[in-house]
Amino acid sequence: MKWVPNEFPEAPIIAFVGEAPGDREMELGRPLVGPSGKLFDAVLRLADIDRAEVFVGNVFDFKLSDNDVSNICVPKSEVTPELEEQGIFKLPPLGPNGYLHPKFHEQLDKLEADLKVAGPNLIVPLGGTALWAFTGTDSIMQMRGAVDTATHLMAGTKILPTLHPAHILRQWKFYTVVIADVIKAMKEAERGPFLVPPRLQLLIEPTLEEAIDYMNAILDDERIDKDRPLSVDIETGWGQITCLGFAPNSENAICVPFVDTRKTNNSYWKTQQEELEIWKGVKEIMESPLPKLGQNYGMYDAFWFLDKMGIRTMNLLHDTRLLHHALYPELPKDLAFLGASYTDQGPWKHMRGKKSGDKRDD
């Protein structure tokens, strides 16, 4: 079988890993040199990256039949619990395609061996299959643009996934997105091999005194920047507001819960009087002239505040969803996409499943 080796110089700080070579790659014996490769080269040029100084390779070094990874997978329907327990599959299922057939596990070993020799500070998985090799999930749209760490191949190494150039050829609107992701990835690689997450102070289960003090500080404390809008967010369920969040700046935030399913009465607060005190503080903040911002706020949060609690949102300065839509009307507007595009926050939306009645961020 013909194969295409990975290419890399000595000690590259960043690695790009795709799925598998195509016809042109097989012909020339080099990764990413076909139509997708030409686009990849253009992305690198616009990101001011010299291809000769980076690792370029694929998860598989041979051409997939019909360019379809499912052709080397064992369908889930054929995998019994006994086979799973035997641990003969190196990674979780590759989405709906099933488990990678054990005879192709050596491909993963070869890739990891090359990456260990190269020793990059950061790996950029290009597309769902490459992301799956490093994390066990192929949810590329949920994970793209966010710095994380590998959990399977090269476990512990920083990664920043983005879309495969072939995806751009099918949906050109993502061209600038991938360029921005690659620029971000290079900056992260230059910071070194260790992941340093943003510094955050989150108060998630406050006492009554802590919640009241925090809300009073938002309105009165000189430490709060009144020229910076207050970020507001709510979560809903069972026909009510289940919790809300206030963030006076990018490093500090509080979650104020109302529903707590761990308790027999499903209430976070001990008494009705305590909850009324909290809502009084919330109302004072939301109806104050303090500028506010939110994601999809005007279409969702503001309505729930008014309809369920009789609270009017005053001085809604910005809606991040609308601001992003004004800049890039053709791109996704969900919070996960915005978080990956504009912040250094790691991926978080995949940590919980979407339930009926949950707030939509898009």
C-alpha cells in the first residue's frame, strides 16, 4: 500500500494534523498539497506562518476508500458489550461511523510517534476525524477555536482544533474563521507548552449574605467599573428562571441559583423570604441605569424577566449576538462560536446535554 509520510522540521512549535491524503497527495507523496493543501497554504501565508517550520500530517497515511473514514470502522451495531469490555478499540466511536477497526490502530501509533519526535507546543486538529484522534470526540463545530488539552493521542498536549480546508471549499464563509483560529493557535504555541487558562473568580453557590453583598457591590462599590456594561444571563426550566448570572468584568462573576434539584422542595434558598430578598436585589440592578449586555438578551432574557418576575431591563446597551451578526451575518451566532472566536476561554458547551426548554444562545 502506498503511503504519505508526515512532514516536519526539527523542533516545530506547532503541528497541523488532517484526516488522510487525497489523490494528489498520494501522487506526490506529501500531505496537504491537493486543492485542500493549496487553501491550507493560503491560510498559513495570511497567518504569517512558514509551512517549512511546522509539522504537517494526517491521522491516516493512506487514501481512504471513497474518502470515507467509515470504510475502516466497525459499525456500532456489530460491536457487542463484550467486545467493548475487552478493550480492543483504541478510541471511542468516531461519531456515527463506529469504532476504528483494530487493524488500523497502528496508524494512530505512527502519528503519535512522529509527534513525540517533533515535540510541538500545540497541535491543530484539522476537522472532526483529527479532533477525534486527540480527544475521542469529533464534534468539531463545538470545539473549534478553543484551546484545550489532548486526552487520547499526545495526552496533555495543548490543542486548538479548527475546520479542515476541505470544509472551507464546501462552505467558503468559514475561510476567515479558520484564518483567525490559526493565528490564535500560533500565538498560543508561542506562549509555550503549558495551558494557562484565563484567570476567573466565580461564585457559584453563594450564601444569602454573599449574594446580597455581591449585588450591592455591583451598584455601589467603587471597585466596579461603571463605564463597563454588566453582563447578564439567565437559565430557564419548568416555566421559571432557574438561575441567573452577573459578571461586572471578564474575570469575576456570580451565579445566583433559584432551583436546586438536590433538595426535596427543589429550592436553593431556605425560605421564601430569602428568595424574595434576592429578587429584590436583582430587580434593583436590572432596573438601574447601569449599562447591561447579554447574548440573545432582547429576544429571550428581557422577556422572561418581565413576564415571570415583572422586572424591566433598563439601559440594555449591547446584545452580543446582534453585534456579531452585524459584523458577520453569514456565520453562526451561538455562544460557543462567539466564545471561541473572541475569547481565550476553553470549550464548555459540550459539557452538558441540551434539554428541552433550555435557553437557546443562538
